[in-house]
Amino acid sequence: MNNLVPLLVAIPLGVGFLIPLAVRWKPQMAELLSNLALFGLVLLSLSLIGNQTIYHMGGWPTPNGIDLRIDDLSTLMLLTINGLALIVGIYSVVAMQPYTSQHRYYSLLMFLVAGTNGVALTGDLFNLYVFMEITAIASYALVAFSGEDESFEASLKYVVLGGLSSSVILIGISLLYAVTGTLNMTHLASRMSEVGETAPVKFALALFFCGFGLKAALVPFHTWLPDAYPAAPAPISALLSGVVSKVIGVYVLARLLFNVFGINDDMLLLMRWMGGITMVAGGLLAVGQWDIKRLFAYSSISQVGLIVLALGFGTTWGVVGALYHLVNHATFKPLLFLCSGQIETAAGTRDLRQMRGLGRRLPITAGTCMVGSLALAGIPPLNGFWSKLIIVVVGIQTDHTAWAVTVVVMSIVALAYQLKVQQRAFYGTADAPMEKQLPVSESPVLISIPMIVLAIGCIALSLLALSGLEHPLLVGPAADVLMRGVWKP
Amino acid sequence: MIYSLCFLLILIGLYGVLTRQNIIKIVISLLVIEYGIHLFLVLQGYRTGGTPPIVDSSIDKQLWLQQSVDPLPQALVLTSIVIGLGVLALMVALSMRIHERYGTFDIGKIKKLKG
């Protein structure tokens, strides 16, 4: 089992390079190969549940070589990444038909998955940087993929800010190497206690907060996100908001703070404030949006703020709430983005003011979108309710009642902007000219299935909560990994 | 001393990214930041009068450890340069496409996106 770990990176990377060759033989090979590979990756990550191993790349022992670490947290991340990527891959088969040079899209999608998987697995700081750049380059290109003026502009904005954040992270990594003389995260964790909290370590920490904060789109580093997500094709917006920015931003930050640096009260305070401000700003900005994908993008910012805020409470249960919400967000937000893709195709516009009464033409989209909206707003018994419940209770338990109240208020705001989408897009009667203009068309099967699967996922993930709210399946052990503190060699 | 010069280079690049209006100049400023970081990384492995980090059976390990330069930062910089090349190619390609569509490199005039 141990030897299969590198395949999680090798398969998508290999398939990514294979696709341009295979399409010369048959054009359909791109869809087929990438979806088969993603299916294999889902099976692989399922088989890793409960494993705790360290794979040494090339057989080099721990301080010298590059490690790949499998523990409950990385397994949870791998399951989320690959599961969502498979759903997005199936959705892309039909949704990407209008675009030219589809095989390049699938290649880039594979690189995106390879990079994100690598980030979730790696136990080496510089290796982390390399995988992060693979992810970033693939996502820059995918944001520009639709080839409109706006998408190039958004992509350039993303490249400049993303490149800046990567540079900032690289300075932090080289500072840590200068101080400790190692890049291996396990070794680094043990050296950190010998070095102590000197000025370079603190500076590196601040750089990581800025760099990964930008990748996760925490306010004030969020400006690229509301441009990049609407510009990307719908499946890519789903993948970017569902897993990519969460893994290369929030997951890495949590991993470094809890397992390598060792968490302390100052960091928790910073996380609470950054997360809290992000949550409030993102939610309030979302209410005023009329572009449906831009609205969802701002809502994404708000949700990532909620996750970081919950991490900032610093108790095991708080981390459980944060990770649970991260997984839940990876079901309902992609669902909403996929629905927005369908709405855009059907209405021919993304402007909520110009659409009305799509509900009768798109019954499946309307139904699944409703499930997603309610889950995001935290209506019981959907999954969003349970994670928000945990976060609110933890907030009260740890004497942060003000933050807990803010979470509740922002949930109501989320309900408000989701209802705005529902009411504008699906309800009311369509104008006669619009009805005639576009034929009544429910989505093809390959588009409906991914949306239905995600909607079922929104309901099914609440079963995790029923398995024990204190310590849900999968999420509980993952939170324990973070709370066990700094890694011992 | 020499380390602070690296950071000066990085800060010059940052200033460029923040103040320039021309996309090409922003790209160049990002490169300046990157070179500053590469210099910083390489300097960490540098040792005045050091020997090349090559081991064979005739070399005394302890003596070698005291004399040789650190090879790891060099490997890191090589990797980082390659990544930088990839990002640079993408940025230049994007700038060309933007110039095709908007007919300008001025970021003040490229603003179809707002909100």
C-alpha cells in the first residue's frame, strides 16, 4: 500500500502529458483518459483511509530526502480533491464542448490535480513550493481558458498577485532554511524548538500569513478572486473554489502553524481576526452583486473566512468544525458554480437582473441549486448546518461570543444573497421573447448527474455529523492530527 | 550586509509592481523580486574559499563538511529558475493577448472588470 502513494501525483502528471499525444490517435481520448485517471485517484485515496505512513522518495531517509506523508488529515484532503475533480471531470465532458482545443483543458486539469495532490501529501517545504507552483500555473492558464477579454484580464491579475505571493512564500522558506538548515517539515519542527522564536522565524511566519493568505483569498488579499472565478469556465470555478484555494491556502497554513511552528495565542488571535474580517467583508460584498458567478465568488471568500475563524478558536472541536466546513464547502459551492454554468448557458447571460423564470426550463438545475443554497446558508438538516452549529458552539465555549454571534448573522446574510439568486433566476415567469428565443432544454445526463451527486453529497455529508458531533468520522481523526501539535521525529 | 542588498533588490521589485502602469514593466519588476530571492538563496550556501561539494572515497568526511559549500540551495535555485521561466512565459503570453485585445499595455485602460 505504501508504494502506491507517489501514484497520486504521478498518475495525473503522466496522464496530463499523455493526453496531447493520445488525441492525435482519437480526439475522445482526452475525456476518457482524464476521467479514468480521476476515477483511479478516487479509488486510491479511498484505499488510503486510516493509513499513517511516511513514504521516502527514492529511498532516502527522513532528513536527507523528500517525504510524502500520509495521515488522516492528508487523506481527508485527498478524498475531497479527487472526489470533486472526478465530478468536475464528468461535468466537463459536455460543458466544455463549445470550447476549442479541449485536450489542452484536460491536460491542465490533470496538472491542477497533480499539484494539489502533491501539496496535500508532501512533507518537504521546498517540494511544497514546487507543487504549489504547478497548481498555480495550471490555474492561471485555466482561468484564461475561455479566451474572452475579461478572462485574460482576470488571469493577468491572478498571475501578478499569485506570483507575488509565491515569491513571498519562497522568501519565507529560504529564511527558515537559513535559520534551521533543513527543509524537511518533520526535521524542521524539531529544530524549531531549538532555534526558538527569533526574529527571522517570526518574519518567515508573517510572510507565510501573507503568502498563503493571498492564495486562500483572505481579506485584504482577496482582490484577484472575484475576477478570476467568474472568468474561468464553470467547472474550473467549481474546482478552484471547492478545493484549490482551500488546499494551497488554508490547509497548508494550518499544517505549518499547527504541526511545524507550533501554535500559540498570537497566531490564533491573528487567524480569528483575519478570518472574521474576511467572513464579514465577503458576505456583505456578495449581497450587492448582480453577476451570479461574482456573487458566488464573494460568498466563497466569506466561507473561507469562516473556516479560518474556526481554526482560530484553537480547540480540537473548533478544528473539527473548520475541517468539516471545508469539506462541506467543497460540496455546496462547486454545486452552485456548476448550476451557474447551466444558468449561463440557458439564459445567455450572467446578469441576475436579466434572467427570470428559469425554474421551469431547468428543473434539475433549480432543484439542486436550491439544495446548495440552503446548505450554504446553514439550514438543517443539510451539511452546512452541522458545521456552522459546531463553529458557533465552539465560539461560545471559548468565550468568543461576539464571533459566534457574527457567524450567525453572516449565515442570515448568506441566506439573503442565496434567496436573491433563487428568486431572480428560477422564480417568476419568463418574458415571452426569451421563452421563444431559447428552447426548453433540461441539461444533458452527463451534466445533470454531477449536480445531482453533489446535491446528494450535501445531504449525505450531514450523516458524518450523526456519527458523533464531537468526533465525526474522517473529520475527527484529521483534526486530531493538527491538535497533536508539533511533529516529533 | 550582502543579505540586506538582496532584500533591497526584492523591495525595488515590489515597488515596481505596485507603482508601474505598464504590464511589461510589472512583469520585469516581478522578475527583479525573483532574482533577489535567488540571490538570497544562493548566498546561504556560499562559503568564502569553499571547495566544490563533491565527495569521493579519498576525501575525509569531517574536513569536507567544514570546507565545502552547501549544495542544496544551488539545487533549489535551479528548480526555482525553471519555475520562474514557466510563469514568465505564461505572463508574456497573457500580456501579448491583452495587447491584441485591448491595444494597450496600460493597466489603467484595461478595466472591463469591476465590482
